[in-house]
Amino acid sequence: MSQHVGELPKKYDAHANEEEIMRFWKDDHIYETVKNYRSHGNKFYFLDGPPFPSSDTPHIGTCWNKVLKDSIIRYKRSRGFNVRDQPGYDCHGLPIELTIEQKWGAKTKKEIEALGLERFVLACKECAETNSLSMTRVFQDLGIWMD
């Protein structure tokens, strides 16, 4: 970090401070270091109930949920546990399909068939993949430490 121990800036800049901490975590591989340091502890398995990537930004409730789960994981690691955290996304059909149906203005399955079933499936896949990446960035910006 750029500040010397004991030195305080004259004006606090939350955005700059956050960027500096995120850069430190990334450049010094802090998440990986903590996981490796705890690799011989008692095992604690944490499977994150995944959100739907039907939007490019997660719902505020999903963000709050992730923060709470992250605090549990950090607590367990601080207590010496070897935590296996497994986040993910629920990319099954319905929420993604509804998103694409709305985007296309399709009201019935016949309309989707007329527009092309293969095209529809590819649009659903692209939606899920694009939104998953976008949501992952939001969770990283929140400081979530899940692999």
C-alpha cells in the first residue's frame, strides 16, 4: 500500500482507498495466499446457492446475501478452517428464457419457433454467460472472496 504506517492522508478518498485495496488483493494474490495458508485446517465446505444471471446486475438482495455468505467464509478461515467455497450461477431455462422472450417481444412458443429455436437457445446461452461475467465483476467490486 502506498501509505506509510502511521501516515494518514489529509483528505479521505473512499474511491481511491478502495481501488488501492483491490489492487493490493489482486497484485499480491491475497485470496490465494489465505486459502493456501489454511489448506491443512479442518475442512469446511461452502456451496453458495447460486443466483440467476437473468440480468447484468444482481438484485440488491442477492448482493446482501453474498456479503453475508462471504462473512461466514472469512470467519471460518480466520478460525483456521480449510474452506472450499463454490459459487456459481443458476443458468437453467426459465428465468433466462423469459429474459430473451421479453427482449424479443415474443408472447408464445410458436413465435419463438418462428424466430428460430436454435437462435433462441444461442441467445439464452449468450445472455447467461454475459450476465454471469457482469455479475461476477459486481461481486468482486463488493470485495467478495469466493473462487
